[in-house]
Amino acid sequence: MLYRFVRNNFKRSMLVFSLLFAPFLAQANYSCVGEIKHFGIDTSTLHVSNGFGVHKLCNVSEEYCKAWISTALSAKMANQSVVIYYNHPSISGNQSGGRCHDIGDWVVPEDKVYYFQVW
């Protein structure tokens, strides 16, 4: 009796969880990999290009942006590649040969940047 109660409630709980979080789980992510070709900061924005156009990555007043500035500068000085990760509803994986070329130059990327990594 107790086993059936737990089993049935577990199934319902998993169903509710799946329905609530499915949109977030379906979110795809893609990345662009390359050496930093441009590193710049104006009065409010970090500008970086890793070979796919200069992208406005973040507002320098944000705490995470200060870490990205340090990371980008270190990578630039060491001639290391960086990986910039973007959110997209259907594109995923390394898009250095694809979507990365379509983002544009001197733009705030349409797909939100959520992670910045030295490669």
C-alpha cells in the first residue's frame, strides 16, 4: 500500500517537474572559439573579438564583467584562445565554422552571452 502511494506520487512529481522545467532543458547553447583579435573597454562596455567580429559582451559595472575583463586581458597577453558561449533555442555545439560568422561586428549579440572561458 505504502509502496503504491510513493510510486504514484513520484510519477506525478516527475511529470510536474518535466512540464515546468522542459523549456529550460530544451535551451541549446553554442560556442565560438578563437584567439582574441580585439580587446577594448569604453566607459561602459567590454568589447571583444575572438575572430568573429567585435561583440559587446557586458557592462563593466557588473561584477561578473570585471572577471571577464581580467580573463580576456590575460588571454590576449598570453595569445590563448577563448571560448564564448551563447544561448540559442535550437543551435548547439561549436559554431566556429557556422553561426559565429553571422553574429555581426560591433554589436550586442542577439544570442545572450552567458559564459566566457580561456581555452
